Amino acid sequence: MDISEPYASAGTENFDVCVFGLGYIGLPTASVIASAGLRVCGVDTSARVVETINRGAIHIEEKDLDQLVERVVKQDMLVASHEAAAAKFHVIAVPTPLGDDRQPGLASVMSAAETIAPRLRPGDCVILESTSPVGTTERIAQLIARLRPDLGVPGSTHGPADIAIAYCPERVLPGKILAELRSNDRVIGGMTPACAIAAKRLYAQFVLGVCFDTNAAAAEMVKLVENSFRDVNIAFANELSLVADRFGINVWEVIRLANRHPRVNILQPGPGVGGHCIAVDPWFLVAAAPEETPLIRTAREVNLNKTEHVVARLLAMASGESDAKIAVLGLAFKPDIDDLRESPAMEVANRLATEFGSRLMIVEPFVDELPERLAETGASLCDLPSALAEADIHAILVDHTDFKHLTLRDFAGKQVYDTRGLLEA
Ligand code: SAJ
């Protein structure tokens, strides 16, 4: 392909950075980069997303993101488009969902790489941020080498490379994304050491933390290890909650006291692990190295089983009470966000809905309407005072700030299952 050809793009302009995927990671990343003074083209396949952002509005909930996007769009530093643009840095931040077979889905990553390939010019740098199995960055490099035989592609060329390719995982916490994008340390894995140095030039513009360089495969594994570490540790806490239940002991007190040991730091049990990262990424390691990962796989199973345990216990609380009303407090996968994806609380609510139907009351301050599947069962979205007044059984599934004032007294004469230890506080 003739690389002097005009690009089908957001105009034929040159941007500093082109970010692929304007979701929970891509949009904040594009906006923070734009606010650091680099001109960014954000690319998304959704017409609604592109139109919303170009109006200076946002389609996701994240603290302070609305003002930032409004500002950088108004300043013309961020432009959303359906099509890729010419840029110095091409950042891929598209989803890598887990399939029903528990294998990572790389279609969006590979499709972004395919889109980028014809637009690459010598000196450009391609960076993958999406959580990916070990070896994905190399697959991208191979794809680009195949599509662009005219370019020296790192890993494929024997001569000097014309472009750089690196993996730099995002590691920001939903709810604190803008702050953590700037303050977190970053791990930058280059296909070659020169690639890591090239990619670092982008992160140096907005990251206040330290940027550590390594190779691409190690960086890919670092990301998977971080979330697997947390999953294994939450599984330990969830397992303790089952043991404590068996003995009739307060697990929150046990953990609090054990954590007074100078080298013990146990996490908190809950109704299971949610979100699209910690509940997902460990499978990427298990899928690629099943023989070597019994602990990681078991931790996943322990966390999945905790949700089953919660459902079974709530059903047992209701047994023999055919008219009982049950209230679920919280649907989000963690406190103070609107994200219901992979939420154990949603799973509990869906399962209860099939038993209770219109006798299920749901309190979720972060949504205006119930997801369709839940609404169809007759379950209703209501406010906290109504649930407290009307329900006989209460399940605290999310420790939203709005629930933190609750004490045992609010549930006097009712049954309550506090899966988050909220009433302990
Ligand atoms: N949870 C517990 N007990 C705990 C801590 C968490 O049950 O003690 C549950 C939460 O309720 C939630 C789930 O775990 O359902 C995950 O929540 P989280 O706050 O631990 O993490 P995420 O999924 O919001 O974000 C994680 C972070 N990874 C790590 O902390 C290692 C974040 O830094 C990553 O960038 C993000 O995954 C990601 O995108 O990979």
C-alpha cells in the first residue's frame, strides 16, 4: 500500500494519538492524554458513542469524567470518530471478553490492529492496553508484518525496525480512573527494548508514577497476575466466611483481629467477585496454562461458589414463608458505581427473582430502571425506606455509601443477611 495515500479518517489530519475503543478505559485515557496537550482522535464502532462524545458528553459513569471530556472536546483536543486517523501513537483499548468456553476473545484487538496497519508510517508506535493473554502483542506484530511487508516490524525484521510495538496494561480502579491514570506506576513491555523506550515517550506526557520497562510478554503476564492475586486473596476471605458461618463465628471480627498481626492482611468477603477484570482475567492464565494453575482456578471457583452460597442461604431464610417479601440492597459489582456487569449482586437478584417475582424489592441508587430481564419477573426498583418498611428479609449485597448509615436497628423484627459486613461498621 502506498502510505502517502490520504487516510480515511477523522478528516485527513495528523493526530498525536489515536485511541481505539472509547469505553471505561479508552475514553478516560484519551481524555487525560488530550488534557496533557496532545491532540487525540478517539475511535469507536458505536455511532451513539461517537456522537455523544463529539457533543462533549459521556456515555459511561466515572467520577469527574464528564467535565474533563466536555473541556477537551470544546478545546478540540479530543475528536471522536468511526474511522482511524493518522497518528504518532496508536493505542488499543478495546474489550477482550471471556467466551462461554472461558477463552479470551481477541477479535476486537486484532481488528483494531488490522485497521491501524495500513495507516502506519515509519516512526509510529502501536501500544496495546487491553488485558490480553501472554503472546498477544507478538500476534499483533506478526499481523502488522504480514499486512505491511514494506515496514520493518519489530520481532519480524532483521534490519532496523521502522515502527515500535509495545504492551502497556491499564491498571486503574473504576471510580478513581482519572486520578489513577496519572498517579499509578506503569509497566511498559516492548517487543524490543527500543519499543519500550518509544512507548514510554507517550506515558511520560501524563503519568506521574514511575514507568518501568520490560518485554511485552512479561508485561502481559504482570497484568494477569495483578488481578489473579486479588482474586485469590478475595477467595481466601470468602472461604473464611463459609468456615465462620459453619462455626457461628463473626467472620468480620476474625479478619479484623487476624489483620492486627504485622504480616497478615486479609481482604473482605462478599457475595462473590464482580466486574469485568478480576472475575475474568484469571481465566486468561488458566486457559493458557491449565496444568500450572490449580490455585488460580480454584480461587475462581471459590468466588463463584460464594454467590451460590448467598442464594442458597437467602432461599433457606425464606423457606416456609410463602408470602415473604425480600429486599436486595445493591446491584452494582462494587460500591458507588453504576456498573452492573459481571455483578454477583445481579446474579443473586436474578436468581431470587425467579422464586419471588413481584415479592422481590430492589434498591439500587445508581440506576433509574431495572435491567429488562429483572423487570420482566415483576421485581420492582424501590427506595431504601420502602424496602426497609415492607420487606421481611433483607440481603445487603453492595456497600454503597447510601447504605452505610444502616444499623441492625433498621432491620428490627426482620431477617437480614449482610454479605458485606456493612452492619459491622
Ligand atoms: N472485592 C471483594 N473483597 C475485597 C475487595 C474486592 O469481594 O476485599 C470484590 C468487589 O466487591 C468487586 C470485585 O472484588 O466485586 C472487584 O473489585 P475491585 O475493587 O477489587 O477491582 P476492580 O475490578 O474494580 O478493578 C481491578 C483492579 N485490580 C486490582 O486491584 C489488582 C484495578 O486496578 C484494575 O485496573 C482493574 O481491575 C482492571 O481493569 O483490570
